[in-house]
Amino acid sequence: MQTRTTSVLAACLCAVAAGGGLWLCSAGAATAAQQAAQRPAQRPTATAARGGTDEIIFPQDASVIDLRRDFGAAGDGKTDDTAALQAALDAASNRRGKDGTKALFVPNGTYLVKKTLVVEQRVGPWVFGQSRDGAVIRLADGADTETTAVIRTHPSDTKASSADFFMRSFRNLTIDVGDNPHADGIRWYGNNSSILQNVRVIGKGNVGVNSGFLGQNGPNLIQDVVVEGSFETGVRCAWSWGQTLSRVTVRGARKHGVYVNATAVGIEDLVVENTPVALCNEYPNDWKWWGGVVALVGGRFTGGSPDQPAIANSSVLYARNVTAAGFKQVLLDPGEGVAGDKIDEYASPPIKKLFADSPDGALKLPIRSEPRVPWESRAENWVCANDHGATFGDNRDDSAAIQAAIDAAAAAGKTVVYFRGISGGDPNWYNVDHEVRVHGSVRLVIGLGFGRVLGGAEGRFVVDDRSAPAVKFMHLHAFGGRPVKVENRSAKNTLVVESCDLAVVGRGGGDIFVADCPSSVELHATGQRLWARQLNPEGDSDTGLVRNHGGRLWALGVKHEGKGVRFRTDGGGQTEILGLFNYAPNVPKDDLRPAFDIADGLFSAAGVREISFGNTFNVKVREARGGDVRTETGGGWIGWSLYSGRPTNAEKPSR
């Protein structure tokens, strides 16, 4: 393993429209031939294999609003569609309004805007483009300096106010900054559950995705995103609650591919091309404890500057499986750095461990991407749970109605069951007090808008051997109430949970994938595997918000908040975390519950940051091997490149 031996530097050395397909239920839709004649040629990219190419359609339902049909947007690249887009964003996330929250559908077209579109509400919106390259939101060239971005998902450019802006969801579209060197593509702000997915950012601007423009940002997920054109920085991450970058590509940035400070970032599969510095990780000013903390697994950097490193690090860094071509060296930092063009595994000191025989490396569990659950392209295959009696806001059990909707869908070979978005003040949720089994052909259960669902003691969704090979849940949130459990009991079928705060449980052999979820996790079956990207469980616990009793759990980008045990790994379980932000809200000095509890299990955590505006965790880690129990204690903020907790001769991770 490559290591360094000296302290950190004082400062970093870094210097359309396309697509086809109709929205099947949109009134007045053009024919495919008419659409083809109106759209310009597609610019080829390498993104299709990374982000998927599904065309999005929805049924014609009150829970879906169409940018053209309902708001009069032209989408011709010439007409000013600013007012239409702003009205649509407001309507989609109007939780207090009588019509409820909605999914906002953006048909293929180029929508010209002349000022920044702003998400004002604290919850939402849920935005879906018809196709990534075909649905384009473009800023007119020469915008005034008050136009700081094409889209901003916080009401202010300068006043953070709080970390209470949830469920920002932008998927499957292109953001074009035009020729506006001062403007960002998207000023991305969201907390706990917010996702920017399968999005392309193009044009000539300042920062492609700026998730560091304002304090109190994160945690959130940037996934399958491409930034290409001419931006000073591709992606900026800073200030303060954690970011997750999954399968991001940056091409042709003028200075940095990804820039990090003052936050913890988990990064996987980062591609940077034709950019002087691929990754810069530094301290903001001289604030040591606010330094960037990065865990990077998988990087391919090409076409850099021969005078600069691919990675310029002056803070806390863990990296592995990185290649670089065209740079001075792969890594420059305060120590010796890494010469050449490859990093197998690297951790800046100190590497933490409680047993001397623990290796100086991470666990290296196998990594898998989420399986593709195809979007249903036939509107007749969507079934509405509300049409079978599910009713939000009446505070009555909806289990039977939801089961009836699933049964009807399965009997007819249909694939999607959806909930209409809720509205109004409490009570405004659906109730699941009993077991609901997802079976047959049903492969997606989704809330269109804010699908708020609370669970009783026995309330749960179940995936088992009678379910589809892969079942996905989206946009179902308890939002402060008691989450519904979702259990994978199958021996072989896969569960995917995305943008939900369902309580995830494994009691079988089938794989589980979690993305953009403020969820608790329990793995009870030996060897069952779970991959998480942007996981944010919160609360007080004696036993663990994430409990791995013998399973295989890999997590990229984790943020915690609360007191007591965060991760518990026992019974031969294997847990690996890459990029972790632990917020300990003033833990009492006599509270000796560890943040991470390991009992005869295997555990590693890379890129760990802990802060608290008060007392931090008094016991960071407790590790037990048989009767030998050791603890890592001491107050204060921490920034660890790696914690290694396992015997060298322990069982190797299963492939």
C-alpha cells in the first residue's frame, strides 16, 4: 500500500436536443416524424453505458404535470420559457396546496430561460426529463451577472438558513449554461434525500455542478452526471454535511475536474478528461478541522497538464484503483505523494486501528452498480393505488388497498403501482399497518410527488421468491414519522430502494441496493449483500442504526446524525464505508456508546469526518475479538483517512 509520512500542506497546489419517443399521454403530442424533423442532431457522448437511456413516460393522471401541456412552454429554443418553467417547479412542490405535490414531466425540446430558475419550497420538486439529451433547459447567451446559474435549488445564493431542504429530484435532462462564463450550470442544494441523476451539464460557464456555493448543504447524491464544455470547475463540493459522487464524468474543465473542501465526499468511478487537475482536495483558508475529506474508489484521469498532478491533496485522502495519463504525477501531497500514473491503494496518515495485526488497507468488498429496472414505457401498465382505495390524510390503514392495487397489477401483467403525491398539513400520509406483498409482474412502486407513507408496528412491504427478479421503490418517505419496513426475503430476487426513507431489512439471499436514502438498515441473513450510495440514517440507538449481523455491506457516502451506535457489525459480518460524515449533536460526556461497534466482524471506514457543535462521540470505535475489547476514545473533531478493524488472517471478502 502506498502511504505518506508528513503533515498536510497549508494550501492546495492545484492551480440537443435529441431523443425520440412520445410521451404517450401528452395531449397534442407531435408525431415521431415531426419531432425528428424539429430537433438538431445529437452530439454523441460516452454516457449511455454509465447512466442508462430510458425514455420517460407517465400515465395521464392528476399526479403528473406536463411542462408544455399544463404551462404552455414552447420548447423551441427561441421562445422565452422562463415563466412557464418557474411556475411548473412551484406547482410540483406545492405541498401546502390543495392539489398536492406532483411529478413534473419535461418533454423533449429546448427550453430557453433568461434568468435563474429557483426552487423556493423546502420539499421537492420531482422533475423528470423525457430523455437526457432531448430535454434541454438552456440559459440565453449574455445573461446578466445576477443570473448565477441556470437552476438553483435553494431560495438564496448567500443565506443558508438551515439544512432543511429535502427531496430535490432532477433526473434525465440536460442543463445548458450557454455562453455565460460567470454562471453555473446548477447550484445544487439538498439535504438528507436529494438526487441529481442522469443529467448532462454543457456550455461555457463557471462551475458545472456547484454543490459548494452555500453552507449547510448535503448530504445528497450526484449520480451518472456528465459535465462537458468549458467550465472552470466540473463539480464543486464544500460546506458541509457530505456529498456522494457516483459515476461522474467531467470533460474539458479549465482548472479542476472535482474540487473539495470543508466537507466529506465519497466518490466512485470518477472519469476526468482534458482537465489540468482531476481532483483537488484542500483546506478552506487555514481552518484545519474544516479540511476536505475524500474517499475515492475508481478513477480514470486522462489528458491533464504535464506540469500538475492528477490529484492535488492538502487534506485527508483515501484513494484506490486510480490511473492517470498526461499529468506530472498521479498524486501530489505534503509527503512523498505518488509518482507515476497509478494508485493501487493510498491513505494519508494517520491510519487508525485498535489491533496491531489489522492491515493498513480497506476491506475492499466487491462493488456492484444498481441493476437496471427498465422504466415502463406503456402507460396502460401503470396502476394507481388511490384508485383501489388508498387515501392520504384520513389516517386509516391503507394496507388492504395497496395490496389490492398490487394484486390487480400482477393479475393483468402490469408493472407499476403508484401513489399520488400528498398535500396539506398533518395528517397527510398513507398508512401501512400490515404486510403488503409485492409479487408477480410488479417491478416499481413509486410516489408521484411526495409519497408520504407511515408504518405501524407490523407495517412492511415484502419482496420474496414470488416477486419480479428486481423490484424498485421510489419516492416513499415517512418524513419524521415511523418508516415502513421493506424486506427482501427472497433467496435470489433483488430489492432496489431509491430516494426513500423506508427501513431496509434483509432476511434472505437476494441482493439489496440503496441510493439516496435516509434509511436504517438491518441485515439478518448470513452473506446477504447490500450496496448503499448516499445513506443518511438518523436517530438515537443502543443497537445501531445500521446493523449487519453476518451480511456483506458496502456504503459510499454516509452521513449520520444523533447519539448512540451508528454502525453495528457482528456475527462475521463485513462492512466497508467510503466517505463518512458523522454529525454528533452534543453527546453527553457520560454517554459511552460507540459510534462504530464491531464484535467478531470485519470493518473498515475510509474518509471519515466527525464534527459537533458541542461534545463529539466519547467513544469513536469499540472493537471486540472474543473477550478482547478495545476502544478508540477521546473528544474532539476527527478526520481519518482510514480505520481498519479486522485481523489480517480473517476471511477474505467473497467475490
